[in-house]
Amino acid sequence: MTVLSASIMLAQNNTGPEFGKASPVGLVIIVLLLIGTALLVRSMNAHFKKLPASFEPEDPTPDQAADEGTDRGGFRPER
């Protein structure tokens, strides 16, 4: 195969009569994806509305040395 015959073979238009036409299945898939995205955005907005405006504590007292979330088995500084 020479360079000339390879370039001729690559230059041929090997597309059929259906080239470039989308099937209705593709449209259905895109519409379903758009509907799913809209439902997810709507659900996310509903969850955002349930969140408080601020996560600041209502009674800003100093933190305790140990509360329920403190890990007692963690790192201990050397004495």
C-alpha cells in the first residue's frame, strides 16, 4: 500500500444514507435526563430551605474541655 492509495482510501466518503440523523431514542434519553435533573434541583432546593440561616450556636459559651464529640483515645502530647 503506497501513500497515494492510503490517502485516496481515507479521502473517500464512507458515510451511509442515515449519517447525521438522530434517532427518536436519543431525544427520549435527553428529555428523561432533563426531567431527572429538574427533579433533583427541585429536591435540593427543598432541602436547602429546611436548613437554618446560620449554624452559629444560640448561646455562645466557651467550649468545654470535653464534650460528647471529643475522642479520648486520640493524640496525647508528651509531658
